[in-house]
Amino acid sequence: LVSKQISMARGILYVVHQLGGAAAGAVLLLAVVPGAGETTLGGHSLAPQVSLGAGLLTEMLLSFGLVFVIFTTAMDDRGLRNLAPLAIGLAVLVENLFGIPITGASMNPARSFGPALVTWEWSNHWLYWAGPFLGASLAALTYRCIFWVRRD
């Protein structure tokens, strides 16, 4: 949406469906995993020693990295599209190794929304929207301004 690759209507539908899928997934966990009701269902939270600012910056950086890899491999015609799933998967792996101990490594508001909705645990939930939105937007704008302009 930020890089003008999809319309506003399609972007809104995409977000609504992601949120619905995340909520359905969390409900499904409750239904099939014994004892899941006593857990956070994989919900995200800041590590005790992590400030809100550090958490926000972490989510921004993680989301920037992931979206930038997506743009360079899957979105750009010049990218190595055949390797996009591997590159994106490796990015998620590395970013999880780095980010899970800090923020839980959301990188996607829907990923945080599902468990938060079902468990009704909203502590610092705003940063799991603001960080990914800011980081992903910066990645899209950076890629569009630096790489797509040269191609055009």
C-alpha cells in the first residue's frame, strides 16, 4: 500500500483478512492444544529489562529487514524470485533469533493481534502495530526511492 503496489481498498481487505485469520488461528489453538487456555497462545511481550523505546525500535528494525528482503526478492522483477521463499524464511529465522528475547519478534500486527484478542492481554500492544507499520513503511519507501527510481 505504501509503495503503491495495491489499492487502498485491497490493502484494507488484506489487513481485515489477516486479522481474521490470526484470530481464527488463536481460537483453533484453544480448541486443539490441551492446556492452551492457561497460556498466552504465543502472544508477544517485552522482556522485563526492555524499555518501550527499545521495543519499538526493535520491531521497526525487524519489520524493515523482513519487508526489505521481500521487496528485493519477491517484488522486484530483477530479484531472484526463485529464491524468495528461502531468503524470506532465512530472514524470519535470523530476526526471530535476534528479536524473540527482546520483544517476541512480531514483525506483523496480525501475528500479535490473534493471541491478544483471544487471551485479552493487550500490554504494550500498540508497539506491535506501530513498530511493524513504521519499519515496513520505511523499507517500502527506501526500496521504492532508491532502487525502483533507478530502474524507471
